[in-house]
Amino acid sequence: MSFETPRPARLARLLIAATCVATALFGGSEAQAATTVRGIDISNWNSAIPIDWLKAANSGVSFIFAKASEGTTFTDATYPLNRSGAELYGIRVGAYHFARPAGSSVATITASAIAQADYFVNIAQPAPGDLPPALDLEVTGNLSPGNLTLWTQAWLDEVVARTGVEPFVYTSPKFWQKYLDDTSTVAASGARLWIAHWTKDASPLLPALGWNGASWTFWQWSDCSATPGFAHCVDADRFSGTDLSPLLIKATSATAPAISTAPSVVGATQVGKVLAANPGRWTGQKPVSFAYQWESCGSTGAGCTPIPGATSENYKPTGADSGHALVALVTAANSVASVTAASPATVVITGTGPIVVPPPTTTTAPGTAPAVVAPPQIEGDAVAGETLSLLTGDWGGSATAFTHQWERCDTTGSACIPIPNATSTQYVITPADIGSTVGLTETASGAGGSATSSAEPTSVVTPQPLPTPVVKSTTVTAGAAGAVRTLDAAATVSWQPGTIPAGSTVSLARASASLALPKTTFAVGITPARGQLPWPVALEYTASPTGGVLAFSTDNRVWSPVGKLTTPSLPAGQTMGWYRDGSGTLHVLSLKQGRFAFFAADKWGDP
């Protein structure tokens, strides 16, 4: 993959790469490369001469990302060969898809992304033991930053829905900053970062506020590194940790699909305008495939009947649908069974046939200021981890450009404050929004000036319901809350969606600490280890001392006191704190992993 070298030119460069002097195995930073888990990424551009995978494995190549597909028509013929060759010698394999974003509306953009995601999954066939798949995002398809963000998130969501695995996004800092307005929405949804920054520096530049604080997982640090087994230089990558095992795709239990997030329909409900069906989220054995059937219903969404031939992921209403609501049926199938779920009914389809714009009886002056005809609307559930979508308002006047800003408001929908970097047509609700409402303003601009219109805010955002706690440890699922308890149920740690990157392992266990009160020490672990989290995890003591000092340590040697909170929330700038609820149960909120313990007054600190 390359952001700076066109592929035909790059092939020519590869064919003459023997004239390039590589200073060391995997490039010019030998000392650093020797201490990291090393890998490469390849495609049909690397296969002019057969690859010697034995030499590659013996040289220290631990993983590869291999191109599987591009758009909806191109399959990389070298993918199965690269995959089988690498696996033969114990090299871990991940597949990537070269994105070809397209579309002109929310529905057509979503449909394009879903079609490409389905094409990729069918070609790549990610399997247990593989690295998670990746989206190679290098071109925009002339989409605006907001629409490109929408396309990217829709592709990621479809891959998660089908495989249960959160993919990586491959991008460069400049590309993300320029063409996606440096949004952190994608990172907040749980997608992990494969950063492309070719440098000999100790670390790469990162977009999206350090990828929303999660940093990088893989780093393509060179586009031309000499590697045994390859005739010419290849892209070189590093892993941020020392053990790939926690990242590998896990086998899922042999159970039938079960709906966890209902399907939905996006798009303008008008004759001649494309609608797209999101299949929702499903539990059960992966991979899962989706089939669709659109139904025509009464104006209230009742009495639905199948629409003949309407069996694709998208549907364009005809004149016969005017005055009817529509429902998308989604059938999820795996090797165990198939299950069908229905989307909520749309509002009534308007229009009577193909849209014809008659000649205007009056002419709008080119400099007429934009004027709102109908305000924008927000679609989606006000629950942490859910995605809100914008339905653009209707504007008169000379409106030619639109910008958007999501806002966090009080419980009445007023006193709204802009949410940093939330300027796309979709917004993933974060734990910071819990207890508030979410609003949105749309600004239309044209030759005559600009005007702003606000959407009706959501209802008050609620936490995502916690699942039944898992004993000892569990893997974080994208877009989902989680909980882990100790074997004896003495304590539970929980988190809301976006708090911990998907694929991480969270553990909770009893521990010991010198001078601590008996049975009050618990260790919260996150693997791979993280710095400060964007939002706190919550540790609940089933039973705790009524006196003593609660303290925190990262090394089990130096302990720091944990302050008391006046409300059950963590103030800005504070990394942890504790409070007791009405029943007296102790809750600890923390942005850090480590050990928590109670000490008798004046008998704790640095044992």
C-alpha cells in the first residue's frame, strides 16, 4: 500500500528495487526493529517473482496483511497463494480491502460500503487464528469528509456484523486529517488503527487526537524494506505489543444467530430515492451472511406484504409504494440456522412517480440567502455506543454547501455545547453523553450568505445495559458494554462502549498488597496495556470496609489515595474517585488500570 506512489509507477520501482541499497533487514532502524514484532503487507504488486516464505519466516517476519479485494469487482489473485504460503511457516495472516468509496446520499453511500464489505468478507473469509481484517483507505471517491466518514463506518459495521471482529483502518495522518476532517468518530466506535507513516522516528504521527487516545496497533513505517524471501523491497510493519495472540480472531460457539441490535433503514422516504437496509448486530456463530426482503405495509406499519423482486440490500421506492410504509426483513444465516428480524417501519413514502422538476415560474436570484424549509432530523437510539444519523433538512435559496456540528445539551435539550471533532453525518454516542441529550446544527451556505437550523435533540442518553458479568476475564466487543467479576463475586468491573478498544482483554482478580486490609485488594487488567482511558471503568465492591483509606497502585509498591466523589461521575481532569450509592455499596471510577486496596489510616503508602 502507498499514499505517495501511484501503483503503476510503484511496480516499476519494485522491478528496479535491486538498485536501492537497504541499510538493514526491515529498513534503517535495526536496533528498534529487533525489539518489535515485525511484519509486512503485500498484494499482487509483490508477486512478479515467487516468494520464499521459509526465508521470510526465518528472517523474523511474524505477520502479513495481504490484499484480498478492491471495490466490488477486483479480487487479488495472489491472496490465496500469499495466505497459504505464509500460514505454512507459521506466519499470521490478516486480509485487507482497498476501498473505493462511492455514493451521493446517505442511502447510496451506505449501500456502496455494505456491498464492498460483503464482497471482501466473501473473498477473504477471515477465520479463527487470523489477524482481524483491515480497510485500506487511500482514495475518497470525491466524497466530502462527512460522507467519507459515513462510508468508512458503514463498511466497518458490516464487517463486524458478519464476522464479529472489529477491523483495522489503514490510513496516513495527512489523509485522515485532510479528507476526513481528522474526525475521532471512527476511533471512538472501536476501530483500531494501522497507521502509515514512513519515518525512522521512534513513533509515528497519529490523527484523530491520537486515535481517540487508543494510539496505533500496527505501524507501516517503511514502503521499501529489504526482506529475505522477496526479490524486491516491501512495505514493512510493526506491532505495538510483543504478543499477537490477544488480537487473533477467536472461534465462536456453534449457536444460531440471535438479534442484538435490530435492522434499520436509512435514506429519504420518497419515490425514486434509494433506501438502504443496515442488517443490525447479531450474536451466534460467525461468519454470518445476510439476505433481504422488502415489504410494503399500511401507513401505520401494519399489514405488510413482500414486494416481488425486492431482495437486495437497497431498494428504490416506486409509485406503487406512495402512501405506504416500508419494512426491511433481514435473514441472518450461519452453519447452525437462519433467523429473520424486521426493521422498524419507515414513515410513509411520499411522491407519486418519477420525480420531475417543472420549469420554475419564478427565478431565485443567485444571491438569495439560504432559508430553512424543514429542519434536519436525528435518527437513532439515545443509548451509549449507538450511532446517530443525520437526515438533512430542506433548504430554499442559494444553498450550495452544508456543514454539521453535533452538540451535547442538558436534559431539556438546551444549553448545548459543540462536541469536538463531531462534524460528520453520523455520531457514535459516547459515555460522556450519558445523562445529557444530543443535538445537531446544520449550516447551509451559498452566494447570498449562510443560515443555521437545529434538529430536535434526542431524549436523555442512557447507559448501555450491562451484560451478565463474565468470570475472571473477557474480550471487549466493539460497540458493546461489558463486565467481569471475580470468581467469588466479591467485586465487578464494568465499562461502557468505547471505553476500552475492541479486542482488548479485561481481567479482574483478587490480589494482595503489603499492609492492606484483608480481602480488599483487587487487580484490574487490560491487555494490551493502555495508558489513560477516554472514559472510566467502574469497579464495584460487593462488600467493603466502612473505614480505612482506599488507595491505588500500578506497581504494588507505591500507593496513592483515591479521593471521594460528591456525585457518581468523574469530574474533568480527575483520573479516579469513589462514592457509595444509597445502599452503601462502594463504586470506584478510574481512567487507569492497576490495583485497588483498603488500608488502615496511617498504615499505607510506600511499604
